[in-house]
Amino acid sequence: MNATTTPTPPAAPMGVVILPVTPFQQNCSLVWCTRTLQAALVDPGGEVDSLLAEVAKRGLTLQKVLLTHGHLDHCAGTAAVRARTGVPVEGPQREDDFWIQQLPENARNYGFPPAEVFTPDRWLEDGETVTVGDLVLDVVHCPGHTPGHVVFIHAPSRVAFVGDVLFAGSIGRTDFPRGNHADLLASIRGKLFPLGDDIRFVPGHGPTSSFGAERRTNPYVGANAR
């Protein structure tokens, strides 16, 4: 009698909508599993009322907050989302805690609404995964813009959420405390580009692009970069 195997079910499709918030126009991404309708907010930098309204409008259940890094414009709304919904916060990597501790001061300095300090329910490390419903996203630690910056990759969809590591035609700043230009270039070239030219990414600001397009043409890390 021949042994039989149970076919592996196909990966759950992922839904994504990009929601620019605050005068900084940073990209908060609403990500959800189309099978379970469970969702995550990636980098809720502000305008929490509108973000939660979008979750409700789409009939989704918010499961967690995912953070790429600890800068004000990407996590200022985190404590408010957790207080109002009770969902856990996952990310960034622990080295960004010093940025999170400065949220109230930086909010005052940059004219943001008050932002509260928080402690993530889970710090993330390179090679770990996070889940949203049936979705599984890989965690890649990409220091340089900040020391604890992480990137989320949904390999089945060939989509990445890269925060402020890489942009269409540019890269993240490294002149903030504990930024490191060499580390940033190494993160992009050594960790992100090898994942495949076909991966499209949502940056922390501005339009989407692909790793392939940036590998070929980005003036800072592309084929002709000095």
C-alpha cells in the first residue's frame, strides 16, 4: 500500500492598504489575513482614530501592532492603540528602546501630539517570525538608520515592509544618534537585495518600489553607486 501525504494548504493571501499619517506623511500599513480577517498595523505613527476607523470599515479584527523602529513618526501612536484595543506590540529589536524612551520629549520638540513611552510585548530578533492570522512574516534585523530597525517580509506575497531602511531612489538617514551609514549599506546589500529582485516593498515614506529596481538604479546602493 502506497503512503499518502496530505497536501500543504496554500498560503493565506495578504491584504494591504497604505495609510499615510501626520504632516510627516509616513506610511502606516494595515496588513491583514484574508482568510481570518485578523489584522496588524505596521508603524502607527499617529492619527489613531483614523487608523482604527479603517480597521473597522474593512470588517477586520486588529490582532497586534508591528514596529520597524523606534522613531517618533513611526511609533508615536503605539501606546494609544494598545490602550484602546488591548492588542500586543511586537518589534522593533531591543537596541531601539532608547528611542522609545524619548517619545514624549521628541513629540514636544517636533510639534506632535503627546506620545507615551511603552515597552513592546515582544522584542524581535533577526530570523524570527511574526504572525497575523494565518500569515507568517519573516523578521530581518537591518541596523543603520537605527540600531534596532527590523524589516518584515511576507515571502509568499513577495512584499516587504522596510520602514526607513530603503526608499524609492534613496536610503534612510544615518545622522541621528547611533545611526551608522556602513551598517545601513550592509543591511540593504547583504540582507535585503539577496531576497530577490521581485520583492516589492513599502517604505516608511513615499511610493513603493522593488528590490530589483533599487538594486539597478538607486544612487546610494544601486549598481552604479560609488
